[in-house]
Amino acid sequence: MEFWLFLQLLINGIIAGSLYALLGISFTAIFAPTRIFHFMHASVYVFAGYFLYQFAMGWGWPVPVSILVAVLLAGFMGVLAERVIYAPLRRMGAGSMEMLLSSFGGYVILQNLILLIWKSDPRTVKIPEVLKNGIPVGLLTFTPLDILTVITAGAALWAVTLFMRHTKVGKAMRAVENDPLGATITGIPTEWVRLVSFFLGSVLVAVAVTFHVVDKGLEPTIGVNAVLVATVAMIVGGVGSYSGAALAGLMIGIAENLGIWQIPSEWKNTITFCVLVLFILFRPRGFFGHRMTRYEG
Amino acid sequence: MIYLSYVISLIAVYGVLTISLNLSVGYTGILSLAQAAFMGIGAYSAAILLTQWGFNFFTTLLVGMAVAGLVSWGLAWATLRLKGDYYVIASFGFQVILYNIFLNWIGLTRGPFGIRQIPPPEIFGFSFLGPQRYALFTLGILALCLWVARRVGESPYGKVLRAIREDEAAAASIGKNVNRYKMSIFTVTAMLASVGGALYASLITYIDPFTFTIHESIFILALVIIGGSGNVYGSVIGAAVLISLPEMLRFFDVPTAVASPIREILYGALMIIFLRLRPKGLLPERITSGVVR
């Protein structure tokens, strides 16, 4: 019995962890090439959820179409954040602290726009019941939606890795990550590369929120937690490593869910934070990072 | 008059919180997102000890400062070895955890119900009851904080802090123990923040966890930036402007459900505008003498 419980919690951890992995990858896609601590990611995450809600429930569009449009709109929100908030600051020669502080400003504005437009009541998006019906395997249960979550996260990681390795844009992103000045000198359009990385990161985070919304519903406050998990996954994985961020996200999900065995679920965040502190103390480079020192300079 | 005294008290309380954060952010360049957490420690220490244990307000101040100091020292020890953005993430995580503790440790904090009827401070049988007396009291504490912060800022110690902000490697290379300086100023910041929290609890007379969220931390950060980072008088001006401006909304016919988001959008926008157009804030930092001994 104990064994089955353990197995079920492990599976729940993998399911939750897949979404965390997606969050970690999405934050890395933005942070690694641009080195901007994009706190507004939290608002993009929530906004994408409300777009989906508005299209599917408010205007009655078919759910797949709503998802597609919401994800694309979220991508453009990321691009907009770069154009409106960060690019002018960069031209002024502002440092990362000013970028981060402006990001907070943008976060506060967007967050309150959500309150003005959609109020703070919890919202849900209905999907076909089939996706949410549990499949029993022995004493375990999981739903088709869970399987879809894990597959999507895996596919996203695979696609991002291929993109970074084999496409021209992906290579340019890595070049900008390594040495922004050198990349500019060799003729890489860095401004444009940054836009791509914001688009990519925001699209990925919108995919993550889609699963969150159809599974657990929507509230204006869910963004902060998402960014906390995303950043912790990025650090623990080793900044700049997409597979590292994914592995770390998976690990956080498993740690949180196994923790529920002994600890009430309100303390989930505390477990995440403990993982972070342990890594800072004992392996500040993260899983696959030798890169942290480079950013420290 | 009563309303005016209330607003003045509120400005003074946020002045204390902003000055304390300015020591970290403005002087030393450590961006912390945990200010509301330390404010919460002070507020809950005061609220619990005053309502349940019948402590004197000033004793609760000391207890709050001790707790905040110890906790912040531990946090600083564990995470200040990270630089810049990474430290921000650690303080962000810490802020979220403390909010969770305020919300979920119901035995201690009464969780979402909050703590009511927090009495005013009292010294030698004299009670600072009523808005006017309380305004005087908070202004007194604010003046004390200003004095401490200025002394810290202009001392050789404060100059080392600025040196660390400008160039950490250079400060270390002339033999300054950078980590020790950072840890000590961060602890002072947390202790002063807990004083601000205790004043807040006593002013509002009711606290619940929803005050001490990441949004409060960002708000105090905005006050530092708009007032002028590195200038403690700027912090007071920033608090005065950003607290009194939205209060004006009260005189127009705006429903609260709309007024409070508008208030926040206002300060979010001001934050972005200031960073773009006047990054040094309303009162820019003044460097008295350039020599670091």
C-alpha cells in the first residue's frame, strides 16, 4: 500500500514537474540570451490564461483555436515588453538592475489591468470530459490530460534543443548569450535575436499556463508562483542549459509531491525554496552549469 | 485633522520602511525583494506580543528587531554569495515563503483571519492613543531612523558600502571583506524594516497576511527609486508623494474596486517613467567626499 502511494506521488510529481520544466525552459529562453530578469513573465503567464478564458468561455470560440490564438498573443506580449520596456533602457546604457526594476513596474501595471478587466474571481475553462477521466492502472490513476502534459513538455524540450542546435536563429541566440558584443561585431542582428527569444519564451510560458488553466483553473495571482518555480528551475539546472532547467523543474515537481506525503500541501513553495538554498550552498553552478561564473562578471 | 494625521502617520511608517531598504538598494546595490517579509516579522511580533502577552510596545520592537535580524542574517549567510540577479531570486523565494508562513501557521498568526485590536504604544503610562499623538510618535521614530541612516551613510563604513556598489572587485582588492559588509547592512535593513512593520501594525490596528506580499516589497522598492536611491531624504519624499497622491483619489467619486488598481497602475507607471527619464529619482544622491578610507 505504502509502495503504491509512493508510486502515485511520484507520478503526480512527474506530471507537475513537466509543467515546471516548461516554465524553466521558457525563462531560460529569455534570460540566457538577453540577461534580463524578466519578472513580467509572471504577467504574460496570467494574461495568456485570461486570453484563453476570454476566447473559449467569453466569446465561445473552439478551445483549440482559443489556445492557438492565446499562445500567439502571449508571444507578442513578450515582444512588446522588450520593445516598450527594455530596448529603450538598453539604448540609454542602463544596467540589469534598472531593467529588473522596470520589469516590476510593468508587472504591477499588467497585474492591475487584469483586475480591472476580469476582476479577481477564479475562472475555469471547460474541456471535453474524456481528457479528465482517470485511467486506472493497478492502484494508480492518471488522466489523458496528464499524459498530454508530459508529452508536450518533452516535445517542447526536444524542439527547443533542436532549434538551438540546428537553426540559424538558434545559433544566433547562443552566440548572443556567449558574447553580445562579439555577436554584434560579426553582424548578428542582436536586437532581432532578442525579440525572437522573448517571443519563444512567452510562447512556451503560454503553453504551460494552458495546462494549468484547463486542469486547475485561473486566478490573477498564479503568476508569481510560476516565475518563482521558473527561476529556481533555471538556477538549479545551470543557467543557459535547457535540459538542465527541464530536469530541475521535474525534480522540483517530484520533491514537492513526495513532500506532500509528510507535509501539508500549503508548504509546497517552501520545498521549492529549500531546493534552491541547498543548491546555492552546495552546488551553485546547478546541474549542468559551469556558466554561472561567467554571468557573475 | 484626524484624516490628515492618519495620512502623515502612514507616510512616516513608509518613510521608515523606505529608508531601511535604501540602505541595501541605494547604498550597497543589493536589490532585495524581501522587505515586506521583514516588515511582516515586525508587524506580527508586535501584534502577537501586544494582544496575547500584554508586552510593552517598545519591548515588542526589540523582539521584532531581534527576530528579523537573526532571520536576515541567516538568509544573507546562505544566499548573499550570489551576485546581482541571482540574489534577487533568493530574496524573492524567501518573501514567498514568509508570506506562506504568515498565511498557514494559523496557531501563531491566526492565518487569513488576521489579528485585530492591536493597541497603541505606551511609555511610562503615557499612551499614544488617537491619530494626532500617533502621528507625532511615528514622526519621532522617522527622525530617529533618518539620523541613523545618515550616520551610517556618511561614516567610513557607508563609504565602503558605496564602493561595493560601484565595484565589488575593487572594494575587495583593497582588503574590504565584502561579504561581511553586505551581511551586516542587510541585517540592519531587516531590523529597521521590522520597526516599520510594528509601527504599521499599531497604526492600522489590524493586520493580515495579505499586506505582506511581494507586491508590498515592490511598492517599497518603487518608493526608493522614485524618491532617489542613495538619498535617505529622497526616501521620505518618495513615500510622501506616492502615499498622498493616491489619497487624492478619495475626493473623486471612484469606487474602491477600481481605485486601488488605478493607484497601483499609477505607481507602476511612475516607476518605469522615472527609470527612463530621471533614474536618480526626485532627490539624487549627494556624495559628500570622494575618499574611501
